[in-house]
Amino acid sequence: MGLSLPEDWYVNPQVLGEFYERFKDTPKDEIKEFSFKQGLILGKIVIEQKGIKGDDEEHWPRF
């Protein structure tokens, strides 16, 4: 079971523009932390939806 992005996947330019406008004055470290947390949340959702189990589940971040 592998996860991959569709070949035609792209980042919507409008979304990028809105992200820039919203966060252009935010320090880069805050943006990195925000993006990292979003990635953890997305990863956890995928793991739960796919029913993936593992020995290291106790180390998952809690939200």
C-alpha cells in the first residue's frame, strides 16, 4: 500500500497567493512551526483512515 500524489497534482496559485497575503509579515520560524503541525495532523488523519497500526503509536503527537 503506497501513497502518492496524482501526476496532475499541483498547488493552486490562488491558495499560494492567499497564504502569502495572510502570512507575509509572520516570522519564518512561526510559519515553519505552523506548517509542521499541519503536516502532523494530515499524517495522523491518513494513518487513521488507512487503519495503519504500529508499535510507535504512543509517540504520535496529541491534538
